[in-house]
Amino acid sequence: MRADVKIVSADPFTYYKIASLPKDNKSIEQFWARAPRAFNVCSSKYQGITNLALTKIGCLKKISPSNPKETDILVVVDECMSSKDLFSPRDYTVARCRPMRADEFDAASVQMKMEGEQLLLYCPHQYYKVGNESLTACPQEVISITAKANVSV
């Protein structure tokens, strides 16, 4: 293995979207205030490249084989990947929509993963709090918080 690269692996999140949720924040708060028991939820999961070589200068490169085993000899492709090559809509499963109970959605949608000194948090249509800060609406993407922080969702 080349000394100037590190192999990194993706640990994909499953993304959730409430199909009938209004776009504006005021309506979102009204939606949760009605305490719905069930609603239609669409989910999709990243199915693209999960293993890449990361250089010391932050360049991502493809490796071969793309899903290596410990005994494989890896070949690192010389060209840096452009951001458009990293993630595209074709890398996600087709959204699967189904009715889901509110408690089931809460349990499934909140995902936390440790990555070094960072906590990666995905909590769509929820609220989170870091330490003594006030509640914050979770964005529709994964957020990164220092792993040492006291976080509640």
C-alpha cells in the first residue's frame, strides 16, 4: 500500500422523507403538533462507492477491487475524483414509500455514527440539543458534532 494514501470506507445512512409533509417550517411544527399516529414515509439508501483511497492532500481516488478483502492487493487509480463523480442520484436506491407509525419513524429515522472524534447525526423532522443550547430543528442532511458533546434528540 502506498504510504501517501489511506483507505476510507463509507457507512451509509438510510434517508427518510415524510411524503405529505409541508415545505414551510410553520406547517412542519403544526404537523407535529397534531401528533399524527401514522404517515407515508419514503426511504432511500446510498448504494454507490463505499471504499476509496484518501491522499494526504485530501484527494479521493478509486481503488480496485472496489470492495476489498484483507488479503487483496489494492490498486489505487491515479486521478482525483471530482465531486460530481462521488455522489449522484443513481447511487441511491429508488425511494420506497410506505405507511409508518410515528413511534416507528422516530426509532428508524434517528441515526448516529462515530467517525473519529466526530458524532455524525441524522435526525430528519426531529429536534436535537447540544449541551445547554436550545433545541434545534434537525436539517435534512447528516450533521457533524464533536464526539465529546452531550447530545440529545
